[in-house]
Amino acid sequence: MSDQRFTEIAPQVQHLAQLCLENGKIDPALYAKYEVKRGLRDINGKGVLTGLTEISEILSYTLVDSEVVPCEGKLYYRGIDIEQIVNGFLQENRFGFEETTFLLLFGKLPTRQELEDFQALLANYRTLPTSFVRDIIMKAPSPDMMNTLARSVLTLYSYDDRANDTSIPNVLRQCLQLIALFPLLAVYGYQAYRHYHDGKSLVIRAPKEGLSTAQNILRMLRPDNKYTELEAKILDLALVLHAEHGGGNNSTFTTHVVTSSGTDTYSVMAAALGSLKGPKHGGANIKVVQMFQDMKEQVRDWTDEEEVTAYLTALLHRQAFDRQGLIYGMGHAVYSISDPRANIFKSFVERLSAEKGRQEEFQLYTMVERLAPQVIGRERQIYKGVSANVDFYSGFVYSMLDLPLELYTPIFAIARISGWSAHRIEELVNEGKIIRPAYKNVQKEQPYTPLGERA
């Protein structure tokens, strides 16, 4: 919509928006009165049980004599500790994302032959329909790559002769194609936007067979198609750590909800992308990077704990950065003492910061990781454990990899579609009912007023 047209309708829209505000607010006391679990969480913040899964598990506490005792966070993919999975492929000097995707989809670790066949299958699917780049991605490029991804996914529906077939073999085929194509859709969408809006050279490079997903992302993105082994290994690790996180996170729950309606795979994945785009979900690492950028500008001495503490305190008091009262990257809806993904990431972040000459920034991150829980505990009087989550370090990693900010959340999506696919198939296999939670109406009945009698 043009600026002029928006200006013309703005007063009318403002008036109608005011009506929404005046007539749409529900008394907060009613939520407590009717015991509504807002956000599908109970009074202690624990998620309301809405389903069963065998895909992954998050562990943040143990029961001791029937008492909940917080513990170091654990994450399991198909019953296997994520730390063991990571150590397994790193010790053998292999990339792990494809192996992890196989595990999530099929419930078992692949044999060597199964892994080679699976990698070849994904490579075979890394081909977009003829003229798709020209006709879809190059036209009306969006400044937001998540919207570009969603639009591309919905358009792929039109190229699929069996788009509405929800049989397991067909859905698996669709999911594997989307897993293979997400890196192309995201990178090509960014290249198109960068060309048309920023006047940069247009580089559309085909993926190379035999390379991992992480290697192909870096190869397609960079003008000189070069990257170091450490860079590719750390991006691969990021994909593994973001691939899945239980059935209750917002985008995965969205996958279950939309799948339960019986709709097609493309509509499901577009809905999940819309969920992940939100700054309270997949967009959080962007906020971390922006917060640290502001911190580096405001704090004169990055090694001064008192000065850093003062900045963190100002954040909580809505006096710094975006004035939302948050220290981004700290705390998690489930984890308390630690997020295992952040712990795994940290050692590799240190190595990459040394390779990139950014050790000073890394030290600032580690200081904030140490000081923030103390500041939050003091200012918010929160005594539940608060620790760094995976977003705390992932944004820093992406900046050191020279990934553009526009691709931070799409990288998350490139990883998480593996988990979404596993959950979509699980929902279909178990033939669940359409997910339909209840909402209680608290609007009192009122009579209809004829048009001429309304004030």
C-alpha cells in the first residue's frame, strides 16, 4: 500500500483500532476465576499436557520425594542425549545434520549405507522446478526472508500433482523435498532482495552434490563460495541443535494443530514458518545481537563488571536498548539451571571467536552470561534458575560467520523443518482428533439495537 493511500485511511483506521482497544480488553481477574491456563501453562509455568510424542524430550527437573528439583538441562532426540549425538559425529569428523534428520524422521540412527543413501536422496531433491527462481523468488522480493520462505512453500503446492495426498509415503516425500529445498529458498530469496533493494550483484549458485547442508548454505551465500572447515562444522552444529525441541514449542505445536485439520503439507509448513518468525520464538537471536550491539556502544569498558552490571540493570528497568525490560538470550520457558544447547555451543563459539579475532566480544558474552542471572535474581526477585539459552550464542555465531541478519531466523527454519516433518508424520500416523481447545465466553448477552436508535 502506498504511503499516500495509508495516510488517507489512517484516521478512520485509528478510530476503529480504538474501538478494538476499548471493547476487546478482558478483565485479567477472569482468567484466574475460570482457571484459564494462559499460554497453555499452569500457574508454575509448566506446560499443559496436550499430547504424546516419541520424537524428543526436554528434561529440566527431577522428582525427589515427590518434590520438583531443578537440574542441569537435558535434550533427547528419539531417546538419545543430544550431547552423545554431537560427540558421536564430531569424534568421527563428520557433519551431523543429515544424520540427525534421519534419526528424527525414522526413530533410529542410520547405518553407514542408510546415511549415504539418505544424503544422496536429499541431494536429488535439491532442485527447484523450472523457472521457479525467475518466476517466484525474483518477483516482488520481500525484506523479510521468513515471508519469502512461506510464500515459496505455498507456491510449491501448485507444482505438486499430489499436493493434497496425506498418505504417509507422499507426505514423507513432500517433507524430504522441503527439507532439501529450504536452504535454496532462503538463500536465493536473500540474494534477490539484496540485488533489487541494495543494488548488489546477483549471485544464484546451484548447490553442489556431495556437500552437507551447512557447506551448501555457505557456498551458495558467499560470492567467492569459500569457507573454512570450522565455519561449516559450527553451522552444521547450529542446525543439529535447532532441529527439534519437543512437541510443545509454538511452531511445533502449530504443526500438530494444523496437521490435525487434515490439510496439506505446504499449508502446515507455511503456518509453522509464520509461528517461528515471531520475536518471542525464532526471532529471539536477532534481539540478542541487537542488544549486544547497543551494549557495546553504551559500555565504555567491556571488561568492567560494574559498568556491564549497570547496563543490565538499566535493561530490566526499561531504560536501555528497546526498553522492553528484558535481557534477551537469558532464561527459558522450560530450562532453569542450564540449556544444554547453549552449553554445547559455547566451546565452539570460543574457537570461532579466536579464528575471527573477536575474543574480546566473546569475553563480554561470557561476562553477561555470568552476571545476568544475578541481576535478574536481585531486580526481579526470581529465585528459579535463569541461564543462557541457545539464542544467546547463536546470533553471535551467525555474525562471526558473516551471515546477514535477514537469514538468522531462516537458518532456524532450515533446521527446525526436520522436527516439524517428524511431528507432522507422527500426528498423521496416530490419526488424532482435530485439535480444538475450549475458550469460555465472558461477554454478557445484550439486546439488538435498531440502526436508527444507536448512539
